[in-house]
Amino acid sequence: MKLTVNDKPIELQTGNSLRDLLQQLSLENKRGIAVAVNAEVIAGEEWGKKQLSENDRVLVIRAAQGG
């Protein structure tokens, strides 16, 4: 399935949940990330339930420390 993640096209290789995508990207256990699908923020506890569809746009934001 083709998706856009942070404005880059990718192919989701297995499954179709948001958690599957985050696992593929090695982000499922990272702390400090927020994820939106088609401009809708998805809570972390919903990642396994959120089903992705062809051409969905996913935005992954990682919190950073600094000053």
C-alpha cells in the first residue's frame, strides 16, 4: 500500500494499521512522538486500531530537547 510519510512516498510492506507502519519505520517504541493521519492526530493507544488506506498522508513529529 502506498502512503506519504512526512511528505515522502513509502510502501507499507505488511499489515495496514498505523502501528504496523510505525514498526516498519522502527518508531513504535520511541518516546516523544506524535502521529497524525490525514491531519487528524491519533492517540498512542489507538495506533493499533487505526487502519490506513491507500494514499493516506501520515505526519510523524518527534519532540526534541534544546534551548
